[in-house]
Amino acid sequence: MDFVQLEYFKAVAESGHLTNAAKKLNVAQPALSVSIARLENEVGVPLFDRVGRRIYLNKCGEIFLEYVEQTLNTMKKAQAEVDSYCEKLENVLNLGVVSKPFSQMMLMKFQKQYPKSRIRQIDLSMGDVEEELLKDTVDFAVVSRVSTSPGIVSELIREEGMMLAVPASHALAKREWVGLKELEKEKFINLPVDYEYRKIIDAMCREAGFTPDVVMECFHCHMVELVSAGYGVALMTRERALKNRGNEMVAMIPIKEPEYTMKYYLTWKAGHHFNKISIELRKYLKEQCSQDFGGCSGC
């Protein structure tokens, strides 16, 4: 006995006619007759009384139909529950974040396009990324340094030029561009030492031949405020600089010769199973993060 037989039985019981039931089920009438006969044989008693071309449920058939309907309804509910659960799984993504290059606004735009998506942002240190990817704790990680470890795949999704923020009264404020080496004697405002962004900025300065004199540590949201108050200068991504271009107390100057950039990579474990929303997010980031818009920032 299988569920197809039960569906066939229910259709015949409701129709009272093999031909009509066969048309409704889109099956051949002989095949339907064989299925009903096999079902009656398995149940052990006739379920229908035959009168001419019509067939009618007998008492045994009426009893059997009651339980068949309960069974089919239960299976439909079970399938619906499974589908609902799987749909939720298909729309949940665990995103590991180290340098936080994407603002909440960008994720809000993505979720507006995919309203059923559920993105969990998980803060990671750079040293934790590979372990968490290999354990499948996160589907993707967004980082500022490419991984060379076996089994880890990295894809560049955004690259931003760096700019210098100085007080409007600063000697460099009117310059069209500035070389990083020229900032050797400046006092810097930067993130705390444990943050990936701080490590990258420190590395840029060392590459230019000096160690930055960081006199004040803060988070990105306070950087421009401290620069405008004259506490020091700060290096920031072009995107973040553009967000503060309306501040007349601060001048934003491109860094050139050489031109330094902040790179953002999407990383994942090779062979990782990606659900629907993971695939869509990767596609979305590749398309949107190559554009200049207010969604990305060098956090």
C-alpha cells in the first residue's frame, strides 16, 4: 500500500465513477482499476459496490475513507512543515565579519530585495576566520586580507582608495594630494590596536618608512569629530571620507605616490554547501560593491 493508491481511492470514492476519476487523476482507467483492486486485496475486503458503470463506497469503504483522509491530511501538514523549515534554512546566512566593510544600510538594502533573508553578523578576529570557516560556523567571512591557507577561497569584492583627513586649518588642507611618507611627523587618530583596520593602517605606514604616532584611539564614528577639533590627522577610506565631505572643519586629501587602497575579500571554505540566500548575497556583493554608493565603508 502506498500514498498513490490512497489518493486514487479517495478520488474514486468522491467521483463514484472510474472513468471520471481517471480523467481527474490524468491516468489510464485500466491502471486505476488495477490500483483499486490491489488496494482492496491488501485491505482484505471490497471497499466498493459495483452497479453498472458506477461504483459506490460500501460500509467498509466509508470506514476506510475516513482514515485515508486523515492520513493524507496529516502527510500534507507534515510536508508543509518540512517545506517551511527548509525555506527558513534557505534564507538564513551566517556572515563572519572582521573589518566590517559593509554598513548596516547596505544589508538593509539587500534585505529589502530579499525580505525573507535572515543574516547573522558574527564578529571575528582575523585569527579566528579560518577555524570558523572550516567548522562551518559561518558561510562567508568578510575580511581585509586574503587567505593563503589550503581549503580557503578568497574573492576580492571591493577596493577603495585611502584619503587623509586633516583639520581645515592644517598646512596640508589645500593640497590636491599627499604622499604617505610626508605624514611621518604627524599625530594620528586611529582605532584601538586590536582592530583589523588599525593593523592595516599601521602596516601601510611602516611600508612608507615610519611608525605612526597614534595620540588618540577611537571608533570610526568619532574620527572626523576629533580631527576637526585639532587632535590629529586620520587615514580613512574614500567612501567614509565622502560621507563627511560636508564638514567644513575637515579637509579630505587623496593619498598618492604610491596610492594605497583598502581591499575587502569574501572568503569561504572550499566545498561548503551554500543555500539560496548565500548564493544571492555573494552575487549581490559582487555587483554592488564595485559601485560607488553609500553602502560600503571602511569600518
